[in-house]
Amino acid sequence: MNRGPGFAAAGSPTRLRVGVLLLVCTSLLAVPAPAGLHAATQTKATQTKTDTRPPESAQEERQRREPQPGATQGGILTTETDAQAKFNMDYFVGEWTFESSVSESPLGAGGPISGTEIVRNVWDGRFWEITIKGEGPDGAFTGKGIIVYQDTFAGQFYTRYEVTRGIALLRTGNLGCDLGGTCNLHFETPPFEHNGSRIQLRGRYYLTSPFAYRVTTEISVDKGEYRNFGTVQYAKDEKARPPAIK
């Protein structure tokens, strides 16, 4: 049968070539994209989502890089994974002036107290000697003492033993610093007798500045409730350099 000049027979070469071409195109469409191309597409999509955060400002970058202005031990910006800062006992070395107003107690009359306290290194910094001269409601007084510091796996510990106005005081406690470098010291004394009363003291050192700190103290008499005994303010003479005791 004559089907016209534009119609190819079933077994003609033209029909065969068209079939092969369709088979090749179908195979190419069925082949998956290379793994690298697929991963790159996913990475680009993820970056598009995460890059929506605004860029870091100049002030944020400066705060991230510069030391904290409020760090008393020269610390820098830290994270929660950083180790706890260690206290440098040479902080106390020097000549300090102090003043306070204490309450009346079996330890003496109440009123203003002022004077100087000199702290020196002893034996290459293993101990620290204290020399005290002051004036209080009961007159002039002097005192001598020693400080011991221990840094152990259990923490940092502080011991101060002094004899002032005929009263021997042993203060012991733990010392800790936060990640910003600000350190505090908590202490207590064992019970002791003076003027017929049982006395015990406890308190805290607030080491808030390289050249100033304060000590708050509470007193318990005859196993009674603790009450405020007084706050001593210390200021350091920046020019004084007491020699160490070798």
C-alpha cells in the first residue's frame, strides 16, 4: 500500500534511528546526579539559611577581643569551660591603711579604729608576715601575725594568725575567684575565751580592686546569734615597697 512520501515503513532506517534516540534520552534522564553535585547543592542551601545572621559590629568585635575593664586580676573575656582563676597572694604585699568603726563587745569598747598594716614576703613567698600599728577606743595598739596560703586539689585555702591587743586570732577559710578575676575570701575563727565570754568570729574579704578591699566581720558571744561587728576598709600605698624577709 502506498502511504505517501512522508510516511516511513516499520522497518525503515529512519524509524530505527528515531527509536534509538528516544532510548538514549530516556536513559540519560534516569541517571542520578553525581554525589558531589548533590552535596554542593545541599551545602549552598544550608549556608543560605545560616547566613541570615547580621554581621558582627565593630563594637562586638572589640568587646570580644579586648580585656574586661572590670577584671581585678587582669582577666580577659572567658567562657564557662575555662578553668577557675588562681589567686596571687602577692596582692596583699605592701603597706595598707585601714579604718573601721566596731561595735562594743567583750573584745573591747566600740568606736572608730584606724592604722597601718604592712605585709611582707617570707621565705620566697611561702609565708607572709603582718605588722600592725593602730589607734582605737582603748588607745594605741600593735600586732604581729603570719599568713599561710595553700592551693590544693580541693581548692584554695587561707590561714591568718595574729596577736593584737593581747588577743590571739586564728582565721581560716577558703578563697575563690570567678572567671572575671574577682576574688573573695570567707573565714571563721575557732571559739575562744576573752573577758569571761565565749567568742567566735566569721566574715568575708571583698577583694574588689588592686589597691583597695574591705573585710566584713560578724561576732557571736556565748553561742548567741551572729551580729555585725564592723567593716574594715583597706587602701594600699602604691609607692610603698616593703622588703621581703629572706
